[in-house]
Amino acid sequence: MPVRAEMRLRPLAAHLANQLEDIGFDNGKVVAAEGIPSMTGHLNDGTVDIVISSPYPMMRFRLEQSVRPLLMASRHGLSEYMSYLFVRKESGIRSLGDLKGKTTAFSAPHSTAGYLLPLLSLREAGLEPVRLESADAPVPPGKTGYVFAAEEVNISPWVFYGKADAGVFPSTLWEEQRVNPEAYRREFVVIHKSVSVPWIFASVREGLDDGAVEEIREEMLKMHETDAGEKVLRACGIDRFMSIPKGTLETLEALLTGFEERAE
Amino acid sequence: MFPFRHIWANLVFLSSILVLLIVGAFFLIVVDLEERSLSQVKEFSSENISRTMRENWESEALDLANLLARQCAPHLSRFNVSAMQEILTEAVSCRDVLYINLHNADGRILIDTTEGSILIGEKPTRSFARRAVEVRRALVQEGLDFIETAVPIFLGSEKLGTLRVAYSKASIAGETERVVAEINERIDRSIDNSIANTLLLGATALILSIVVGAVFARRLAHPLNRLAEGTKKIAAGDLTYRTDIRSRDEIGQLAESFNKMTADLERATVSKNYVDNIIRTMIGGLIISSPKGAITFVNQAALDMLGYDEEKLMNLPVTAILAEDTSTSSETLLDKLKKTGRIRNLEGYLRTRDNRKVPVLLSGSVMEGRDRESEGIVFVALDISERKEIEEKIQGYVKRLEYSGHLRRLYTDILSHDLLNPANIITHMTAFLIKKNPDADREEMAMILRNSEKLTQIIRDASDYARVESGESLEREKIDLFALLASVIDRLRPQFEERKMEVRFDRTGEAPIEANSMIEDIFSNILTNTLKYAPEESGITVTIVDEGQNWLTTVADEGEGIADAYKESVFERFERRDKLGVKGTGLGLAIAHRLVALHGGRIWVEDAEGGGCLFKVRLPQA
């Protein structure tokens, strides 16, 4: 989990620990993980009890039977998001099919909107996405290449300066000045928008007592109803937690069906 | 003069004052120097620091920009914006950087740190920014409120972009101000430290001086205190006290002098006590008066003599006790004393309290002080009342003695002249008659002659004895005993031969004596005595022995000797051994005894070997 996210979620961890003291939680801290395998390890060894993540990592954890998805969250009024795939206006690329032989800048292997959704979109477009070691690496003929930009902030300058032919952003960050400044953005055009998926999941690790899980669920659900809880949520950049609608998980599972590549 | 009672405290006080003065002077000098230096330094520092700070900032900014450019170059080549953001974010936070702009090769601002390191993407609008991205070298530009350093970012020879680092002039000024303030503060602190150190040094020196001063002062004062204690003990009467202070300095010398003085005082006190005892026990009265004659001291003997109490006598004029009819008038006595300085053994009188006159032998002297001024007069009065009585008695005796001597001389004269002459005449006339009248009654005539001769001898002997008894006419001359005895023996030889007695006498020798010619009578009487009492045909041995200071003459006969009961009485008048036919007056040995006594000798009789008498006469040698 990125450091920024780690710091943002500290109030939540402290609040939950405080509220759930009677069920054995004596302190709350945020554990950062480099990637999905690392976090899986934390979940399996009990270091992490609750994980806040985007859908793709959650589904990966679930596949490893490390977590039970508990709740969803909304941020900035949005509970779902999608992935925008964009190019420079002058690039001449207008559809996903035009990306054959081109390179698209993804964010990170664990990113739902920055990897999973645009990759699925490229496949659905009949393209064969191939991961490239670097943006300068040649794209194999007939295929479309993708390269991880590591950070979302790298994506728009890569695309703007032609390091990558296209880039992807979560819809929630498209107009984020910090990662997609208007100076670049006005030169971009979105050529594809992916399906929308829930934005934030809160999951508990497998092995937690059902009673405790229920306590956690109840506590998180009512946070937005209390001043203290609301303050914590606001500090975390979360509007509220909500139950996962029926069928959501199945839909996500379906999205992952046939997805053979594993997160790095 | 000094504020404290104790010498050690005064010494500590003085040493502390001295240290304070020295430290204070040093302090003032240091402070003055530092303050003068300070103002110059402060004046100099502000301007130069500003310039230096500016130059320093520019240099640092350039260094930072170059560093950041080198760090960002590889990331810029790969367009790793997040990595560059991290680098620039850290750079901004480490220094008072106003902003950092990283430009792409086309001049667009890739990252701006003004509101956090964010992507910008815009092309610079300000002229200095445009100017900066155009150059291929470092460029320092100054705006209204900032100073900017721009460096190109190269990767090899390819310019990838430009890095601009800007510092706020206010920051620089603030930093300069801060540095100047810090420097000034350091200067001030340095001065304060200097002052504090000086004060600390001063305080330390003061404390040390107090401690050291106290230690040494106490060590110095301790022997003095002991000497002071010693004087108190001496004042209390303990004259045996001696101090055991031993040191080579003046205090040791003082202690030595103290002990000597104490020893002298002890001796003097003993002497004084001795003298006091003498004065108290002396028989004579001691009276001391002031130079003007007022009594200032009398001893017990004087008080007893005069019958006064001491208090009554004090301050009385001495003339009150000197009786008027002294050997000289009392007034004249004092004048005489003052004139001559002393009187000695003048007979006078002291007047007692009950107005009696006590005869005294008066001596006096004027006591003179160092400057020869009279300090008083000392009188010693010896009560001679008894002596006066005795003198009067003696005078009576003397008068009686003179009278008896007169009678004796009269008696001697009568004997030697008035009786002896007629006795001689009778003897001579009787002898004449016998010779003239051979046919007269010889028996009767012979009896008359014998008795007149006897009478004549008695008168002579009596006269001699009287003269000897009176002690008069003992003129002395040098006489040789050997010659004297030889003469006596020769004179009596016919009588010795008549009785067939042998006289053995070694005449060789000399035995000089100072004696009256009457001394011949001693030996004449002894030999005559021997003639009378020793048997016929016996021997008489005469010797003279030198005893060193005396001559011992011995006459030993072979007679019957004298019983012990009579050995002394034979030398008394008219004491004779009973023997038939022995003629004599009984005065001979008495005369001999008296003569020997008058010459300072001795005569006695012992038993001779063989049973006779051994007469011994000891006379002083001349």
C-alpha cells in the first residue's frame, strides 16, 4: 500500500481499534505492502486484519482465500469508477484498435483501473496486450504493448511527451491536477472508457472470528453517522462504508475469469 | 584599624580585598577591551555578512541546482516524474528554497514545487524563466524578491531540461539577519562567557585566597594565639608555662623570647617572693617614702616597732615617725639624704604611735630611677634598745672594771714598791747583821733571813701575778725558746746539781716566738716546780717540738706525778701538792698558766712515761 494511502488510513485504524477494544483490538496501525503477494502474506499470518483496496487486489486476496470482502466505500460521492484510456489529440489514435503496435502506459500491476480494466478492454478489443520492460522497448508486431509507469503521475507526461502512445487513468483521477495537469490534459482525448466497478473495498482476513467480523462490519457501517466516525472517514478521504450489493462480487469474478496473468 | 578581632580574619580580609582589587581591575580592563572590540566587530559584521551570505547563498543555490540536476537527469530521461518529485520535494524541505521548477527540454514546467511538487505542464511566462530555459549554462537571476539559480540538465551532451532553484530575498535577508544576530549573539555570549569566566576566575581566586589565606593565617595566628593564651596563664599566676612553638621565623623567635621572658619572670617572681619574704621576715624595720617624704611602704617589723596599722602609716610624712632628738634633726636628716644620697648606721630614735622613743640604728638611701630621678627614699631602722641597755651595763662594768683595775694597779704598785722595798731592806739588813755578827743567834737570824727572803719572794710573785692578771705591760719581743730555756736551765743548774738531778736538753735549734720577757717565768716556774717535787738523782728531760704553727715545749720529770684530780687545779693560785719540805708560794704555776694564756697558748700536765709529770707548754710561733 503506498505511503500516502498508509498515512491517510491511520485514523481509520486507530478509530476501529478504539471502538473494537472490547473484542480484542488493542491498537490500530496501518501496514503497508509492496504488492499483492506481500499483502497476502500479511493477511495469512494475521498481521493485517482489515485491508482497504481496490477491486482487483481484493479479488486476488479472495482468490488466495486470504480475505472475506466485507464492505464497499465511496469517495468524493462516487462508489464506482472506471478506467479512461487516452491519447494525445494529435496522435491520430481514435480507438482501441489503433493501439496495435503502440504502447500504453499503465500504472501498476495491482491497480484495478490502472491495469486490470484497461487490459481487459484491450483484450475485448481483440488486441493482444504484451507487457514491455520499458516504454522504449519495441512492440512486437501485431501486438499492443503496455508498460507500467510505476506511478500514475508519470502517465500524463509520458503520453504528452510521446514516451507512451496512450495512457490510462482511473476516472476519478482524470481531472486530478496533480497527476493529469490541465496543460497536458487539454491535449489529450479519451478514446475508451472501461466498465465501472466498485471503487473501494474493505475486506477482513479469513480466520477472524465471525462475531468480530460482524462487530467490525457494524462499526464501519455506522461510522458516517457519528461525528467522530465522520471525522475519521473524512480524514481518510472516504465518504462512507456500505454493504456490497448482491452480485457485485460475482461480476468481478466474471471479469477475472480467463484472466491468466497474475499480479506482480 | 582592622575590622576583625582575630588576626587570621584580618589577614583573610586583606588578602580577599587584594584579590578582589586585582580581579576587578582585570575585569574592567577585559570588559573595556571587549566592548571596544565588540562595537567594531558588530559594525563590520553586518555588511560583510550580508554580502557573504548572498554569495554563499548563490553558491549553495548553484550547488543545489547542479546536484538536483544531476540527480534528476536519469529520471528525466525516463520521465520518471514521481522519482523527480520525490527528489525535489526533499530538496525544497531541506533549505529555505522558494521554489524549484524543473523544465522539460521544450521549456514546459514539468514539476513545480510551489504548492508541493506537482506536474504543471505549462510553458513559463516570466521572462527570467524563459531566459533560464534557453541557456546551456548556469544562470543567476535576481528578481524583486527572489534570487534564482538555473542550471541545464544534461545527460551526456543532450540537454534534457532545466532546473531552476529560487531563494527568497526575504529568506536570505532573514537568514543574514539570523546569522548576524547569531554572530552578534555569539559575540555577546563570548563576552558574557569572558565576563563570566573572569567573574568565575575572580570568585575562584577569591575563594582560594580566602581558603589559602585562612589556612595560612590560622597557621600564622595559631602560635600567636598560643602565645596569647600563655600570657593569660602567666597573668593568672602560672609562671611555669612554656610554649612549645618551634619555627625558624620571627614567630619562633618571639616564642623563644616569650619562654625566656617567662623564665626570667619566674626567677624574678621567685626572687621577688624571696625578697618579699626577706622584707617580711627581716628583723629591721623597712620604711619607704616618696621623694617628698610621704610613707609609701612599711614592713611588718616597722609596724611592730612603731605600733601602727599599715593603713594609718601610709602617706604620713616620714618626719612624723623620726623623733626630733635624733643624732641630727630629722629635717636635716632628709636633706642630708637628698644631698649625699645615703646615710649609714646613724643612731637615732623613732617615735611610736604611743609617743615612745625607740632607739634605732638608722640607714637610708635615695632610690634613683633610670633617668636618675629620685623615686623614693628607703630607710632601714634597727631596734637597738637591747644594745643600748647592754651598753649601759657594759659602761657600768667598764667603770667598775676601771676602778678594779685602778685598785689592782694600786695593789701592784703597793706590792712592787711599797712592800717589796721594805722586804728587801729587811732581807739585806738581816743578811748584813748575820755577816756582821757571826756570833749572834745564828739560828734566829737565819730564820729571820729565810722568812724575809720568803716574804720578799711572796711579794715579788704576788706582784708578778698581779701584773700578769692585769694584762698590762706585756710588750712583746722576738724571743728564741731554745735560748730562753737554756738560760733558765743554766740559772737553775746549781740547784739541780745540789740535788744531783740531770737536766737533758738539746739546745740546738731555733724556736722564735713573739713574747714578753716574763715568759721566762713560765719555764722557770715549771723547772722550779720540778726541782721541788722530783726526787733527787732523777732526770729532767726538756724538749721543744715544731708543730707547724706552734712550739710545744715539754718538761718531763721522774717524780711521783700528779693525780688526775689535781692536774688542773695545780695551775690555780695557792694550790700546791702536799709535800714535806717543799717551799713555795703556790703562785708559780698560776703565774705560768696566766702568762701562757696571755700569749695565746696553753699549758697542761700529763703523766710522763715512767710515772713522773710531763708539763707541756704550747706557744704560737712568731
